[in-house]
Amino acid sequence: MISESRLSQIVGQGYDDFWNCSSRYRVLKGGKGSKKSATTALNFIYRLMKFSGANLLVVRQVMNTHRDSTFAQLKWAQERLGVAALWQNNVSPMEMTFIPTGQKILFRGFDDVLKLASTTVPKGHLNFVWVEEAYAIAREADFDKLDLSMPRGSVPAPLFKQTTLTFNPWSATHWLKKRFFDAPSPETATFSTNYLINEFLDDTDRRVFERMKQDNRRKYEVAGLGNWGIAEGLVYENWQVGEPQIPPGQEYRWQNFFGLDYGYTNDPTAFIAFKVNPLDKQLFIFDEFYRRRMLNRDIAAEIKARGFAKERIRADSAEPKSNDDLRRMGISRITPSVKGADSILNGIDRISEYRIFVHPNCVNTLRELSTYAYVPGTRLPRDSDNHLMDALRYAFEDVRFFHPEKETVPERGLPGGIRQKDFYGGWNG
């Protein structure tokens, strides 16, 4: 077993109470760079090696996001603790096995409820659960389904049952705050951490947070200090995590729209996909990508991979060369955004009329919505961390052409008699 002195050097400061906690619910919110996921991964590898009958279930909203997050983090933890030779890590099926005892780490997603509910282990007890990025769980009822089935049964001492939740606290309106922080049960232990306790950050890392503190105080409060995001001064307040309910026969009310904002070194390229129902004033953001250093060929490949190559995409009009490049690469319906006097405020006003739903996979959209705020004392939104918000506004320009109960669209020079499904490339529901 790893000595206590060496373990202390590996894990570092700030997590003693979290590390030793045995409460039924161990809930950790924190900012970026707070080493919360790294420490949790170290803790579970250590625990499974300490408790021979223990097994771990790791859960995220979407199963296919584990590979580059929790799976990679737990592999890192094995290396960091110097015990990688004792573990067998398989990608298909995705699981980790502690070779000396056969104990398992299993990975599941809320997008496959049947597999989640039927999870079992061949040896010992499935007594530990780790819900990573718990903020992405839109409905408390989904968590309750997991909570009622995992961990199962009684366990013998010294084992104990525990569910650990880790997340960034982007909005104070999320059910996590009300359930675990505002009125916690005696079985709940909560923790808050931030980058200031991470001694492994270098000066370059710390300067990122100092710039954030100066440039976007709201983002710094959440991403830096790990405090709950608040709604005061937000550009869009009427939004929530989750999907709208579309009654059978009402699909015709909805249409898909797509926006693209270019970036490269300092700013990310941001693509957003959403559905709009103008009759009921509802908007559902269901897909995104958001990455730096994307060449135009990378952007084209990503759009094709997501199945949107034939869709009409509104892109930043300040990049005509990039728009032409994408057309030559098969993204044939790229269209420049409409800009002009007050275009930003007018676009915001139109979007603000809608109730906004965001798929929990769209984590960058959730982050921007949580920090996209007005400059104090003005009606101007802050011009930072707004790339998906700009892409949303570009694409929303086309919403005015969508009239679900009409067959033609005479506006903006479209010839009379053109069917809307021809203009948009098909009804997409």
C-alpha cells in the first residue's frame, strides 16, 4: 500500500476532509483548476486498493464522453500513484480491473438508462458511485433513478456506501444547490474548492485566472472561485438545462437552425445547432462544437461528421474567405451573417422572447449562458466568452422566415411559391 507521507505529496493540500469523508453523499463543487476531478480519481483508485470488496460505478450524462474524461483521469491516477501495472484498462467494454482481486470500475451514461439500472459486478459490492459533471444532469428525477438503484444492498464493514458528485456550479437555479447545499440532509457532506488551493499550478496557469478576474468577474466567480453563478445582469435569464416536450403531431412547429463563429488562436471556433418553435416561443439548443486552432478543413470535417453539411449555416460575415473555403469543401449552404446598426441588441431582443432549453451535452453553451452579462450600467453585452452566443444570434436571423402554418416565404426576396422545406433543406423536426 502507498505510504501516508508519499500519498500526501501526491495529492497535495486542501482535500483532507473530502478524502476521508464516508457520508452517504459526498458533493463537491469547484472552479476550474481546483484539481477536484484529479483528486477524486486518485481517491477512488486508492480506495479500491484499500478495500478489497469495493467496486466503483462512474456515471456521466452521456456514455461516450467518458473516454476523454473520467477514464483518462483514472488511468492518470494509476500512473500518478505508481500502481498502473496492477490495473487492466479496457475500452470495449469500457472498464478497469484491479488485477490482484478482480475488483471493477465500470462506466455508464444517463443516456442508456437500462444499462445503468442493470449494472452489476462479479465480485464484492458495487458500493461507490461517482457522478462526474453532475451539473449536466438536467432533472433531479434522473438522479433519483440512479440513487434508488445504486449502490445496492447492505455492505459489511469496513466498506460503506457512498455517491460522490463533482461539478462546476454554473447556475444557482440548478437542483443540485437546492437539494445538497440549501437544505442538506444529515447524510450529505458538501465541499467547495478553487484554484487557490492547487499548488501544482504554475505561474502561467495562475495568470489565466488573474486575467479572468479583470476581464470577466462573473466568470471568475464560478470558474475561478467555484461560487454559484447568479442570474443578476445576465443577457438571457429564461433558460434551463433539459429538453422540451414535443407532443405527437406538433413536430411541424419546430425547425432546425445553425450558426458558426470563427476563431483560431485566442478565440475558439464555435458552432451551434438549435430548434425553434415560434408559435410557442421555445428554443432548444441540441448540439455544439467549440475548439481553438481549428483550420477550415477541420471545421468542414466536423460539420460533416455531425450530419449538417447540407444545412443552411449562418457564419460570421467578417470571414468571407473562410466562408468560400467551406463551400469548396462541401458545406455548400454557408451564408454570411446579417450585421448592421443595433444588430446585436435586436438579435438579443428577439431571442429573449423565447424560453430556452439546452441539452446537457452542450456544456460550453451552458457556460456562456451562465456568464453572458451586460456591462454594468449599459444595455451592451460584455464582448468576451460570447462565441456561441454570437453564433446563436447569427442563425436566429433566419427564424423570422420560418412560419410553421404557412407554405410560402415572401420575405427578404425569396420568390413566392418557394416551399419552406425547400428553402431550409428539409423538415428536421
